[in-house]
Amino acid sequence: MTLQHLKYFIEIANCGSISKAAKNLYVTQPSLSSAVKDLEGEVGIELFSRTPKGISLTTDGIEFLGYARQVMEQASLLEQRYLHKKPSRRLCSISTQHYAFAVNAFVNMVKKSGADEYEFTLRETRTYEIIADVKNLRSELGILYMNTFNRKVIEKLLCENGLVFYPLFTAEPHVFISSANPLAAKEYVTTQDLADYPCLSFEQGEYNSFYFSEEIFSTAFSKKSIRVSDRATIFNLMIGLNGYTISTGILSADLNGENIIAVPLKIDDFMEVGWIAHGSIQLTKQATLYLEELKSVVAEYGVIVQDYTHP
């Protein structure tokens, strides 16, 4: 087993395609396929599952990828220290529900990375896809919430995929509304107060289950309901239609301006926001840096951060 083997393996895992990885690595596809076969033969496990639709990591392959990334990180540090090579291109991918604080932390992570070259990905996406991204190592971390309604379903799905949920903070539900909304002056709002306003929520695509909703109280009937796919649109509809959405109460004036505010929602529920990752895979240095920034950003809002450490 050589560092070249590990480099090839990691690139294929990142691309999800041998042909695309071969193009990125400037090697022929047969040579790359042969190298992977040699690696699998040497370690005695099948790293990739091959089907007519393509390839994907096996359970053993997912675990092997975690170790391979660590080895390559350490090799890069040795080369920088003793061979005076410039730092390798930084990589990091995060999948999250639509939270401004997750974006803030990402901005801070990029600024503090100090990397001359990097390829970072931040995916604000649907709940089921966050879980799938982390399961398939498309992303190292996923950020989502659980509460009494969806916990059993989410935990079951995480367990089936070898993923672990690490609590970050617990939030009391708030509504996000325009500062010009008639409800903006209230100390808190009730579900009755919201009855005549458009209820805005993030659509969940193929997996449009109440359990995957980003908003609590998802089973409640609303006379006016609008589903959207991105955060910019939902904010525009809050301003243009006096709509509302239910979330954590944490807003970033730096990113979202002063036109959107959070008002407490008087309801007997909560949102436990956390991050998910593979339980058996050590995080890369860059993902660890993102987590540190995430905790720091959340703490700035006066939220008590639950500091659970990944193995």
C-alpha cells in the first residue's frame, strides 16, 4: 500500500466516479481501476460497491476512507515541514439545514484557514439529503435539529447509516418575520396570531415527510402555505407577503440585514440543533476547525453550547 494508492482511493471516493477521478488525476481509467483492485486485494476488503449505475463506498470503504484521509493529512504535514513543499489544497464539505449561523461559521472557517488553495463546499439542503451526504461522505458534517416529534425517526435513520448526532444547543421556537409585520411589536406570538399570515417552509422534495420538515409544528393546518427551496426566497416572502417561518431565533444581521426579526413563539416545544458525523471516522483538521467556529458563533448569541467531542 502506497500513498499513491490512498490518493487514488480518496479521489474516487470524492468524485463517486472512476472516470471523473481518472480525469482529475491525469491517469487512464484502466490504470486507476487496476490500482484500486490492487489496494482492495492487499487490504483484503471490498472498498467500493460496483453497479451498472456507478460505484459507491461499502461500509468497510467508509471506515477505510477515514483512516486514509488521516494518513494523507499527516504525509502532507511531513512534506511541508521537511521537504518545504507548499500546503496541499484544503478540502471540506458541510451539509446543513437553512441556518444563518451555519453560514457565519463557514465564513469564519474560510477566513481562518490560511490556505493558499482550497475547495470548500457548503450545501444548504433538505433534511434527508443531509443525512445521505454524510452517510456517503459527500460531506463530513451535517447540521440539523431534532425534537420530540421527529426524534425517533431521525435517530433510527442515523443508526441505520452508522451516523451519530452530537447536540449543539437547545432553542426555544421563534418566528422569523419582517420588521414591518404587524406582529413585530409583540413580546411573543401564538399560533392563533399567525393564523391569517402565510406560513413559509422549506420544501423537502421526494422525501416530503412531516418528520423531515425543518419547521416544528409541521403537521398543523395552515390556511396559507408556501414552500420554497432557499433562504433568500423565504426572507423575500417574509417582507413581500408578511409571511413567517418557525426556526431557532438565531439571526445574523451581518448576513440578513435588519429587515428580518425573530419573535418568540408561545408553544410547548423545542429544537435541539446538532451536527451529525460518522461515529467511527475521525474528522479532518478543516472540519474540526469548522466545528470550533460553529460553537463560537452560536455562543455569541448567548446560547449555551453543549460541547460534545467527536471520537
